[in-house]
Amino acid sequence: MADKITPRSVDYSQWYIDIILNAKLADYSPVKGCMVIRPRGYAIWERIQAELDKRFKETGHENAYFPMLIPMSFLKKEAEHVEGFAPELAVVTHGGGEELDEPYCIRPTSETIIWAKYKDWIQSWRDLPLLYNQWANVMRWEKRTRLFLRTAEFLWQEGHTAHETREEAEAETMRMLEVYRSVAEQHLCLPVVAGVKSETEKFAGAVRTYTIEAMMQDKKALQAGTSHFLGQNFAKAFDVQYQNREGKLDHVWATSWGVSTRLIGAVIMTHSDDKGLVLPPSLAPEQLVIVPIVKKDTQAAVLAYADKLLAELKGVGVRAKLDADDSASPGWKFAEWEMRGVPLRMEVGARDLEAGKCVLVRRDTGEKLVVSALEAAAKARELLDAIQQNLLEKARSFREAHTVPVADFEGMKAFFGLAGEDLAGAEAAKGGFAEGLWCGSATCEASLKQATKATLRCMPLDRQDDIHGNCCLCGAPAKHRAIFARNY
Amino acid sequence: MADKITPRSVDYSQWYIDIILNAKLADYSPVKGCMVIRPRGYAIWERIQAELDKRFKETGHENAYFPMLIPMSFLKKEAEHVEGFAPELAVVTHGGGEELDEPYCIRPTSETIIWAKYKDWIQSWRDLPLLYNQWANVMRWEKRTRLFLRTAEFLWQEGHTAHETREEAEAETMRMLEVYRSVAEQHLCLPVVAGVKSETEKFAGAVRTYTIEAMMQDKKALQAGTSHFLGQNFAKAFDVQYQNREGKLDHVWATSWGVSTRLIGAVIMTHSDDKGLVLPPSLAPEQLVIVPIVKKDTQAAVLAYADKLLAELKGVGVRAKLDADDSASPGWKFAEWEMRGVPLRMEVGARDLEAGKCVLVRRDTGEKLVVSALEAAAKARELLDAIQQNLLEKARSFREAHTVPVADFEGMKAFFGLAGEDLAGAEAAKGGFAEGLWCGSATCEASLKQATKATLRCMPLDRQDDIHGNCCLCGAPAKHRAIFARNY
């Protein structure tokens, strides 16, 4: 199996694709830029969904569903919004055999269709807040696509909330960013930097965009989720006014926030290795696979032993599976299940049976432990927790090792390499997160991007105190501390 | 509240719409034929989904996700399929600002895009069976739409399975029909007739279509779910062959099966009354609402008492809610929660507190019970089970009372009334399920439809023995027993 996976050092992009195709997480489709999510990939999405949905409901949100088609005229009501999304639209011009009076686009995001309805539902402060979320497919016609990370159609959730005051809407924006941060770290083992986007990088139609940014193994940044404070922009565009507690009419304040199937790509890229997929136990379809090592004369006894262990593992809530297929060798199975990312392997043979023991092997470290059958289930649970913790720590250490303060433009060029260079080979070796002071000018961002392809990923929320010094890009007095990186 | 709901006797269609809009289950949208599913409607869908998804997984199925766009050429590969769906397609002609080389349609159903991928994934009998399900939105450009029952876009699940043999595929078709039947009856309290469709009414591309048919309160039939045996039609259209156990190439056998958000409409129409929505406890967002009856001097004590009862109800797993809003009267709340379909109401006032009692009121029968606070939670659970049972039985009795054997064409005309008659007023009073013998001829079906608008809903699976006699439509020797009805 492992030989099907191109090593990262040879071709990082191919390594990523090889893992997805061989672990049967997703596949290409006959529709340009669209993928098929296969059952083993979809099972990961279901676990991400379940965790997020639970947290959304705990924070008072309800799910709803809005039409996937949006009249083109709606998109045009918010000027920045249409400018941002127009180039990426899929357009429906015919329905039921006839040309439509007004074309529809397939939703690239749903602010416009949702705010058109909020106008009907919001009259007074008593109708607020509206805390709605939608699980849906969306479509953005991307030229360059990559499985999970960037596809024309993708699955996501989009929260759309309406509030009485600016303060409430801002608090909601931060609350949901924190939900994303904690799910990313606790559930997906993705350490993330929470920060604010620059004006250049913010969502089309937002007042401010907050983001969580993760670092992949090639040291590029990946935007893993965003939470937008929309101010009164959409309320004004769709004329959504409410009678406030003083009896006066005022425009409603809004947020929106989303994460997508892109998170699956982030998980794959962050944890996997040259043997294949590595998954956090929280997301793995199977958390443990038992591989029996059998010879003809002991087969029945070893399988009975394995069955007993399987029952005990299930009894303590471990998602365990016994691979009793006798057409494949244990060695083939080891490699196959490693490639598929099962966090723990249990090996049981005749000698283990005699000794009342079994072998546990960690996918993340390769560590082997011989444990007594009596404590095997408890030990497996303990190891799964340890793996969950280790994956997060390992990724955090990697990010910290590749987060570097950079003082000036020359430093940036040295850190990232130049945009024009052929970086195919060296790409994985260069770069990381460059941390620097910034004056706030979009011109500086553009210069850096042109020279190095790096962009301003965010201004970390917890690093904005005591800004003294000069912009690392132009030397003018700085206003913010920012993280720059190449990105997905 | 109740006065917002048009009585069934005045206008049955308006009654249905009034309930949906007033109970905030769904709303119209600015997109032609598409609805918005509001949180209280979506919560019902989530419970239907959860139950179905559990049963699909218990029967060995996995979820996957395929592109929502389908190349138009794919649809044309199965002749009956394209003929059936072509008139209802929404067509995407432009993407990313450019006209597409080949237009895509938005999936009306996914057989074609899925079988195009099955060709890549199936080589040998070892790859079979594939037991996949997809939760998705689909689009069929309908001219006449009705909230939940028929909308251009709707949410559904579609199972698509591939098998080695005809027998296996036929068994799968029946297995999933049985899953639908039991979820409809146990979970949605919808008694259904399970049967086979005629050639005229079967799915475009199927060899045989099985259906579950429910009767609404206006005695029309509603097709609540279908399971299709597709034979080798799609395998041949997409050239999906596998090496069988004898080493020979053979086409794969297929099934597909689906239910949709239409089920929500069926639940509303089957159980509700002139006061508003009636919901099975299994689907109700709140199963019980506590309405405190307070006066100034006893307010604190009564609310504390209500809180204690609320905690006990939640403790035994009842989804309970306390309506402590003091801006509305108890009477207003009674009507409001009845309109919203909460199965049980608990009333607590100062006298109840003194006596250590409370009042429970059933939504389905209006029955009032005074119970001791000590046994209130247990009694509530018991009543919820009784309501669940009663709704099913009541609907079954209604259907049985309106299922009538009909011997000849004149009888059919008398039973259904004539197609040309103005049935606006009498519509709800006429018809039902006419059970009759049938010769198997599509001409007979067409004659009946033209004369009365009634169609052949299905040939009930458990009523096909001992067919002796003549077709109730033409008098020729009969081959089947069938149910005829007007339908949604």
C-alpha cells in the first residue's frame, strides 16, 4: 500500500492526492471541478458535522433551509458582495424547457436569499435575535481545484444571524469564531491562529472578517473557518428595519460564519505521513483494527480470542473492527490499515493467546505495546486519548517551529523565496508563518504578494498589544502585528 | 390562533397552508416554486432523517456525496429516464462568466452521475454489493407547487445500490420498502399500503417500482416513498460490468429508493385538525409545554413548582418547555401551543401547587387529566406513547373507513365523481381508496384517469392471492388487485 503513496519529499501535492484516492476518501467526477465524497470521506464529514451541530445548538442556534437558487438581481443589491462573487457564479438560464425571465445563480453563499426573507420575519426587537444555521451545498466556479481544499461545489454550514445591536452582533461573531477554534483544536487536532483579516482579504460584504488559520506540512497556511461581522450592510441592502425598544425604526445588525468540507483536507494534510492517512481518533471511522495472525491449526482459537477482545473494545465505546479476511496476509493488512489511517492496530496470534496478551501499535508514532488481554480495552481507550493529544501537540510544535519574526521586506523575500522562482522542489522547504509589524496599507500587502506570493493571513487577536515599531514591508509606523504566509 | 386557521370543511387546501404558515414550518420564497424550511419545520426533518439514517446504517448502508450537476449527455443514456425527467430540468448554461461547452442540469435524481462513477469502482464480484445512500437537495421544475408536497427544490435521501444478482437486488428493493413502511408507521404514525406500481406509474428507468401510499384527510392518496428495482438498465446504459464468481463478465444489478421532505407534508395533513398542527410525539420539537397560571401573589411559588416539574420531565427524557412569558394570557398560550402541535400541555396554578397536582391535556383528544406531581413525569411519558399509538390507529381507521371495493366503471364514477365536475366544495366529501380487480391494461388506467382523475396507486403486496373475476374498469379477466385514488 505504502508504495502507492508518493513521498512528501518527492511531490507534496501528489502525496496529498495519493492519500485521498488510495484511502478512498474522495474521487474525481465527470463534472468539471466537482468531486465525489466517498463513504470513508463522508464518514469524517458526518463526525465533524455532529460536533459542530451540537455546539451550534448549545449556543442557541436552529437549523433552517433556504433555496439553492438566487435571483441574480438579489446578488447585486450589496455592491461589494456581487463584485466578490460574480466571477465565480454558475448560472441557471432554463427551467422546465423554457428560458427564464430572470436567470438564477446557484448560491455561492446565502446572505442575499436569507436577508430577503429576514425582511418578512423581522418587524420588532421581539423578533430578534434570529440565530439560524444552514447545512447545504454551495457552488463557486473555481478555475484551479484540488480535492476537498478547493472544489466548484462543496458542502458547508453557514450561520446567518440578526441582532438588535452592534455589540450583540459583534459578540456573536466572536462566539462562533471561538466555537470554530475549539472544535478545530479539540476535535480535529488542528492548532489554529485566531485573528482578523485585512480589508484586502475580508469577505465581500463584511465589515470585518475573523478567521482561524492552520499551517499545513508544507508550511502553507490554510484558512479553516471564518466568522463575519456584517454590520448593517445586508440589512440596508434588503431594507430590513425593526422597531427598537424605544419604538424607533433601525436597521438590523448581522453576522455570518461558515466552515466547509475543506476541513477534511486540512485534517489530511496536517496529520498524515508517507505511509498514508493519519486521523484523529475522534474522526476515524474505525479507531482500532484487530489483525489476527493465524496458522491453520490455531485459527479457530485465535479468532475466538480476537472476537472476545473485539466485544470488550466495543463495550468501552471504542469503534473497533476485526479484519478476519483470510485472503490477505497480516503484513498486507498492516500496511493497508496504516494507509487508511486507523489510529490503533491490535495484533493477536497464538502466542498472545497462550500468554493472555495482545500487541497494540500506534499509528501516529509506530510505538508497540504488549498488554494483557484483561487491560487491553482500557489501554486502547487511554492510547486513543494520547493519540488525540499528541496529534494536536505535534502540529502545534511544527507550527511554532516554523513561525518566525521577520523585520523587513528583504527578510520576507529570503523567508518565502521569490514568486518567479521555480519552487516545485523547494516549495516544501521554504516559508512558514512570518510574523511582522504592519502599517495597515493594502499597497504593502500587494507588494509582498507580487514579490513572494505570500499574503496577510490575519492579525492574531492575542498579539495586538504594545505595537511599537515599523512596518516590516514599507518601514512606516506600524499599527498591527500580522502573520504572512503562502496559502491554499 | 385557531381563528387564523381556515376550517377543513371550508377550504381544505387553505387549511393545510394556514397551518404551515402559522406554525412557522415553512414559507414561500422569492424563487419560483421553491420554499424556505423554517426552524420548526426543519426540526421535524432532522428527526425523520435521524431515524432513517440509523436504519440505513443498521442495514449496512454508507453515506456518500455526488455532484449536484449532471452533464446533459448522461441523462440521455437511459432512454426512459431522460424521457421522464427532461421536461422538469433546471439547466446551467454558464459558469465562471463563460458559456459552457456542455450544459449541466441540476440533479432531478442521481442515478446517472452515480452509475458513471460505479463504472470506475466496480470490477469484480469482490467490489459488490455497493450500498450507498446520499442526503441531498434535488430539483424538478414543477408547474404547480404546494409547500412540502411538491416544490421545485426539495430535500431527500436517495439510496443507490449495486449487486451481483437479480435476487440480491430484488431483496434489497423489498428490504428498503420495509424500512420505509416501518418508519412511516412507527415514527410518523402514517399507516401506509405497500404495493407495486403499474407500468404507467413506475419510475422512469425502473423495471419495477414499489411504493408506500398514505391516505390524507381529504381521502386523496399521497405517495410517501418509493423503492425501485432497476434491473440492469443503468448498468447497461453506463456499461458497468463485473467479473462474476465464474470469471465471466456480467452487468451489475441495481436498486434505488428515496423519501423526501414531502413526508413532512404527509404528517401535517394526516394528523392535524382545525385548531392547527398535530404532531406525533416522536417528531415534535417540544413534546410537552408547561403553562403556568399565575396571579401576582402566587407567581414565584407557581413558577418554582413549574420549574421543578420541568426538571423531572427532562429527567425522564421528555422534551419539555416552560412558557413563562408573562406578556400573554394562559388562554392565548393554550391556543398558540395547540396550533403549533405540541402533543401535551401541562397546566399548573396556585391550587395545583397546594394540592400537589397538575393538569395534563392531550392535543390529540383534548382529554384532561388531573395527576399528582409525584407521578406527573411518568404519566406524561405514558401519555406520549398513547398519543403516538392513537394517531396511527386513528389514521388507520380513517383509511379503512374510506377504502371501498368497487366492481365496475360506473361504480368508480359514482365513488370519485367526474373529472369535469366542480369539486371545490365536494372534493373532501367524495372518494377514498377504491379497491378493485384489474386486467393490467394501461388503457383502462387512462380511461379512469380521464373520467375521474383517479389513478392506480398500487397493487398491494399482501392482496395478490386468489384473483378471480373481471377488471373493474373494462370487464376483461383480471390479473391483479389494485387501489385507485385521486392523489397528490
